[in-house]
Amino acid sequence: MWPTRSSCQSWIVTTMSNQATIIPDDRSPSKLPTSVLHRPAVQLVSVSKTAELEGAIAKLPPATLEIRVLGPLEVISPGGDAVAIKGQKLRVLVAALALHAGDVISADRLIDALYGEDVPKHAGNALQSQISTLRRVLRASGVSSQLISNDGTGYRLEIDRTCVDALRFVDLLPAARERMKVDDLEEASQLLHMAIDSWRGPALEALRDCDVAYGERVRLEELRLNAIEDCIQCDLAVGQHDRWLDDLQQIVSEHPLRERLWGQLMVLQYRAGRQGEALRSFQRARHQLADQMGITPGPELRRIESAVLAHDPTLLSSVRPDVGAPTGAPASFRRIEARADRGVARPHHPGRRHRRQMLTPPDRDVTRSEQDLARPDRLAPTDAA
């Protein structure tokens, strides 16, 4: 739960990647005391004066594991050392537990994640063996094996959500959108940059061949793209957009069906004095949409083209971001685009029946539109004892 702003100052506290920093209201980062190093957390701390900050920091969750799944799987000990997780099944187990950090995930769901259609005869014993192996690995790295608990129906990884990069990322998004709704665009931009910077590569990269991880990879990637779009819009509004020009061309080439990205690229190019490039970007977008989907650009993209042609001065002014439902590719085509994206390719298993997306964690603190993105066939979980 993020505290609301009042007369207190707000401080974003982040100790990700062993780099402890604070970002006060004036956006001037400064170093935190060394006592909070290796404490994986992202938290908004409200204090009435700077002197109270260290006391607030002391109340942050204690150091435990940090687990990174937004890219290659990494497990970091409280001391900042990498914990080697060897073997595909053990890596799947770590990812499944991490995505449900603090919550029980049933034995049946873990078995499904580990073995898919090839369930061993004594699946319960096989799962217990994998859990025991993981506990030994953690113990050898100086981490308490009690971090993995069993309540009789399933297993729980006893760490805070802030210790998992994917859950930190998801939790930052509604906080950023709340700041956007009240026109606090600089803080919204800071939160969105923090969320985007959590990514080191494709989500759940180590689980690309795991069928049950497909839905969660698609969901996280869609949320990342929405966060990028919102962040660019905030940066356009506060005049900090120059950082995006080169990166955005690459992003657009990877996701050519997202009209909002094309429109933002055109505005960035126009502001950089490259009107011709902006118009060529519109033509490229038009051809991509026609060739791949048989549709024409929507009214907003056409409006931006007309504004570029007319040298509309509003293109150079601050633009308040739209904080309604995220936009990108037309909704009916999002799933097609996601399946075509090489970063979230779904493994092909001839004759295999459709399976539930078992690695999707429980929804917490995300807007309804974000919950539904890229998950049209999501089924309610039916945990079994």
C-alpha cells in the first residue's frame, strides 16, 4: 500500500541491484545509509522532515532473497551474492514460487508447472524432492531453508513482494497512474522509469519452453509496453523526451502494430526538427497496419499526421497524458501480436490440449484494464489440496 501525499515529503526508496538511493520531492538522488544496502525494496516513505527519513528506512522489510525473473533467472542472497540454481526443473520451481511470493501455491499447480503432461507416477514425492533440493541450495548459500514453508495444501516462499522484480514492477504501475491522474507527471515519470528499469531481458526468459509460463510472459510484456507508452507521454509533457528518440525507433520496429508508439515517435521526431522523418514514420505505420491486419491508421494517428503537415504549434507544447485504458495495437489484435513477438513465443506441442496459465500470480493493486490485458482466456484458479 503506497501512502498518499499530504503535507509530508515523499521519498521513493529503492535498493535494487545493491544501489541504495532515495529520490526526494526535488528529484535529487542521494545516497542512503549503508545499513540498507542489499535490502531489495521499493517503497514510498512519507516523512515530515528529512531527519525522520533514516528511522522510516529502518522499518523497511529485513533483507532476504532477491529474485529476478524479468530477464535471465537470478537469485541474490542477502549479502548480494548470486545463488546458483542448476537444472531446469529447479529454475521452474523458483520462478513459480517467486511469482506467488507470500502466497500459497498448491502442490497440484507446482506439479503442473514442473512436469506438464509428463507427470511422474509419484508426483507428490517428486515435488517434495525438488523442494528439498532447493532448500539445500539455499542453505548452502547462507539463506534459511525456512523461507519455503508448507501449510499442508501447498508451498509458500516467505519473502515480501518487493523482493521479486516482476512483482515490484507490477506494484509500481498503479502508483504511477495515480500520480498521472493528479498531474504529478514528474513523479509518475520517475516511478515508470523505475518500473521499466527492472527489465534486463524478456520476462521469464529461462522458462521459454515451459508451456504454463506463456500467459504470464505475455501479460508482463503487455504491461511493460503500456508502461513505456505512459512514460514517454509523461516525459513529453514535462519536456524530458529526448532520451527516448533512439530507443523508441527500436521499440516500434519490434511492435509495429501499436499505434500509440507510432504517434509518440512522430511527435518526438517533429520536436527534433525532423518533419520529413515523422511523415515517413506515418507511412511506415500505415503500411504495417494494412499489410499485417488489413486496417488503416486510427483517428489519433491521422490527427498527428495532419498536425505535422500543418506545423501545428501544439506538437511542441506539453501534452497531458491520457490515463484511461492503455492503448497500443487494436485490442482485438493484441493477442495475435503477442504470439508473433519473438520475445514471448509459445512452445508448440502437437496434440496437446489447452492448459491453464498456472504461473500467473494473484492480482494485487493493479487497475482492471491492466488485469485483463493479454489474458482473454484466463481461468479462475482452482487450487487443490
